[in-house]
Amino acid sequence: MDIVFIRDLRINTIVGVHAQERDTPQTIRVDVELGGDFSAVCDADCLEHGVDYQHVSELLTEWITGGKFATLEALAAHCADGLRSRYDLPWARVTASKPEAVAGCAAVGVRIERGHRE
């Protein structure tokens, strides 16, 4: 299986279940791994049959800023399912974290996997 990834995409949005989180946008950090067979891209040396990192970043930003999710779980699942569907991929992993959301730690977050790795 080939994997395309994006690391530490930073998106400002409203996400959280507590009142103070619903009032003020916060930075969410997102890591994405998308698995599939990208041999056609390798063979043709052309992105036409692959995953465009810029487009993925734009989709994630659109979905996350427009979604107004209460939980990181719902946010990450929406992104994983959406990317698998959009690019017809067998597997996706999305990690979403809130830096400094809890005192004393660098970040809290979730990792959601959808589909099956070959």
C-alpha cells in the first residue's frame, strides 16, 4: 500500500463541548494519511491519477471550518470518510488535536481510521 500524508495542517475553527470552546475559534492540528495504490502516478509521473495535497488541504479546511463540530471524534471521522469517498481510497487515518487544551500537556486529540490497509 502506498501512503500520501499531510502533517500538522493548522486550521482555526470552533470545536468543543464546553461553552468557552463554542465562543472562540481555536487552532486544530490535523495529520492525514491516505492509503491506496498510487502506481499509476509513479508510472506516469503525473498527478492526474493521484491525490493532490493542496486540494486535500483545501477540502479539510473547508470541512473543518464549516462543520462546527462538537467533538474531535466527529470532525476526524467526517474528514476520513470524506477523503476516502472523494479519492476512492481503501484506507484513511486522520489525527486531530487541540494544542494546549488541557493544562500540563502539549495536546489532546483523537486518531480515526476508516477502511482497511491492504
